[in-house]
Amino acid sequence: MTSEIRFLDIDCIGEVTGQRYVGNFEVKLFLMLKDRAEAGKIRHKTLKDILETDDIYYLLSLLSNLNTHILKKPDWWGEDGTELKDAEPIIALATELRAAQQADVNAKKPKEKEDKKK
């Protein structure tokens, strides 16, 4: 896989604040090994004192991965998304990124030949 760049549009409403989050993210679809290693370092540093059973664990883990993919982001995202009060934009971005990754993988799969009728 290469590090193709994609633009992902997010439009969601925050459950806590009721704020509408609309924006465009420029992301790398797939990370190189060095990027994945960096994401691991960030995740370790961010989650060092947080238990896996804590509610925030999942979101912070997701953020540590997402931020490694992000090249450009809307102003409301802030430096790394940790200043957000709502989880919805984080989940929306992760969902869009995963869908774009899957679409890219599917597009590169060899096309199956239709069975010819005899």
C-alpha cells in the first residue's frame, strides 16, 4: 500500500455540546512503518496512566492513530483533537478514514472474471 492522500469531509453534531462540526481533513490513507511506530509512541505516551477500562481509553487510542494520518485539519480540531468536548467528530473521522481505506483496497483487488455460461 502506498501513502495516498485523500480529503475526507466531516459533518456531525456533538452530543455533549450540540455543536456542529463541519470540516475537511487531508489524510494519508495508509501509514508507513515509521509512521505506525510514531503512532505507537504517541499512544503509549498518551495512555501511559489510563486503564483500558476507562471510558476515555478508546477515544485517546483512536486519536493517537488518527493524528498520525492527518496532514491538514479544520481549526476546530485544534492541535491534536484532545481539546474537543465531543467524541462524535473523532468517531466520524475514524469512520470516514476506514471507509476510504477499504474503498482503496477494494479498488486495487483484481477483478474476478465472470463465469462464462456454456
